[in-house]
Amino acid sequence: MKTANLTFNGYQRFIVAILTILQFTIVLDFMVLSPLSAILLPELEITTAQFGLVVSAYAFSAGGSGLLAAGFADRFDRKKLLIFFYTGFILGTFLCGIAPNYHLLLIARIVTGLFGGVIGSVSYAIITDLFPLEMRGRVMGFVQMAFASSQVLGIPVGLYLAHFWDWHAPFMLIVFVSIVVYGSIIWKMQPVTDHLALQSNHSPFRHLTKTISKIRYLKGFGATTLLSTGGFMLMPFGAAFSVNNLGVTMEELPIIYMITGIVSMMGGPVLGKITDRVGKMKMFVFGSTLSLILVVYYTRLGITPLWFLIVLNAVLFLGITSRMIASQALMTAVPDPADRGAFMGVNASVAQISGGIASALAGIIVFQDPTGHIERYPVLGVIVAVTMVITIVMMHFINRDVMERRKMEQQMPGTVSQ
């Protein structure tokens, strides 16, 4: 999996840019709930279990809609699918921005998840259609900047707006940015329809059942299940843990997210290039090993100096970014071209559903004592570390299958590249 001498053309650069910004809005919509936990728990007078349900409600609805849409995902122009689901996502986020209480916020998160959960799979299918495997590490490196950008720009701004104005404000910020992205997609993105020529006359249901019955696809879904555990378990209570356990003030919290995000944003494209050069699997092992060590250490901390937390978070997120870039680039090579949309849809659903279960379990495992201290957070760290070890083994077999198939394709002229 060495880097070929390939460069982005002008249109490819636009696609990378617009999908990165689009992913920024999706990621921010999910991630902004984590730092808002320190505000929402007392503001809405809810428990950690109820807050975990708010996070998991998005995930469960996203997973359900992804499964329903998977059978149809390869039968339409991917641009039209993207526009349809992004429209619903903007509407759902707007409802979050006007929700007056816990129950309506819960409903709004379900609506947002119904549409937002499918967008990532459509985006990855577009990337797989337009970029060869040798370039996807770099593409994923830029797309992963969405996570870092949400920390550098979105989360700090959202926190400041929530702190000085109201917790609804971050959602309205996301709506504004999303409308700009929405217009750019309609205006400049070309139809993505090459996959339509590969489709059979099978019904959408049969297409879906065929996708979820292939053994090598099931290996990918299994790895995705565990890949989703870490973020959904740790992030929902990350801000509350920082404020109540580590001694971070609400004023200092945006600083941690911002500096960590800057480091991740600068590192994403570089890590993407390295991933294409050294190989997806090697990069995944490196990122996972670094991440699991730091997660176990971080979740056991007490009162900690701000500078040390910033350094620790920055290194941790570089590890997380490394494993996500490598795993996503490798996962795009798993499905056959005719199954990309369906595979990505089911894969996204598996990620959301398993993440929803992880969030709900995290809300049950941890609890907030009368002083505000978050108890049993180290237990989450151990669980996440164990899943990372198992995932390394699973990704090894997926990588082996991908390499064997690529060798066979190179020996057979006329085959469609992954």
C-alpha cells in the first residue's frame, strides 16, 4: 500500500474541501453535546443516565435510518442522496436550537439522527468512487480535520456562546454553517452516478440482505462496532469529568479543546500522507497503541495542571486521529464497487447503534455524586482499552483480505479497482 505519484485535480480538491466542511457540521453537532454536559446536567436538572440517553437517541435513530436507506443507497445519484439527508439534518439541528426542555431536546436529537447518521456513509461512498485507494489516506486525513476543526472553531465558540448566552446557541451556529455548505453542494458538486451501471435488478431488500451476508463485510462491521466504542463512551462525560474531577474551570475548558484541535488539525493531513506511505495497518496499530495507553492513564487522573492536560489531550487526539484515518481508508477497500453505498450505509448504522449502546452503558456505569464528582470514569477507560486491543486483531484480518484481493485484481485485467 505504498503511495503512488498521484495529485488532486481542481475538482477533487473541491470535493475534499466541501466534504470536510460538511463533516465538520455533522461532527460538531455530535461533539458539542459533550462539553455542554457540564451545562445541561444542572440546567435541565437531568441525571447522567438521562444525558447518556440524549446522546444515544441520536445514535439509535441514525443507525435505524442507515439500515433502512442501505438497500437504496446504490440506486440513486449520490449527490441527490446527500442533499436529501442534509436537508433533514439541518431541520433537526434547528429543532435542537429551539428545544425548550429535556423531552423536546430528546425528540430533536432523534430527528437529527434520522438524517445525519446517513450523511457520513454517503460521503465515504463518494470518496471511494472518486479517489483510488492509494490517495484515500490523504483524503481521510483532510476529512478527519473536521474533528479537529470542530474543536478549534466550533466547540470553543459554541461553549462561549452557551456560557455567555444560552445552550441553544451552538446548534443555531451549526445551522448557519450548514446552509452555506448546502448551497455549495447544490451549486458545484457534479452528479455521482458511475455506480448505477453496476446495479442488478434485485430489489433493495435483496441488495441489503446480500450486503449483510458476505463474510468479509461482516468482518468490517464487527471492527466498526468496537471502533465506535471509545468516542461514545468517553466523550459524553469528558467535559463534566474535566470540570469536576480534573479541576478545569468552564473558562479554561474551551482552551483545552482549541489547542488540542489545532494540533489535530495540523496533524491530520500529515498523518494521512504517512498512512499512504507506510501502510494503513501499521498506522492503525501505532495510533491504537498510543491511544489505549493514554486513555487508561487519563481516566485515572485527579486534579491536574492545565498545561499538562493540554499536552496529554493533544497527544491522545493525534493517536485517535491516526487510527481513524487508517481504519476509514482501509474500510473503503472492503466492499465491491456495486455494494459501496449499501456497505457504507450498514457500516455507519453499525457504528451509530453500537455507539448508542456504548453511550447508554456509559451513562449507567458512571454517576455524579452530590459534590459533582464523576465516579467510575476509570472503568470506562479500561473497557475502551480492551476494545482497542481486540480491534487491532480484527483489522489485521481485514487488511490481509484487502491485500489478497488487490493482488488478484492486479493479475486480472479489466477488473474494477477498489
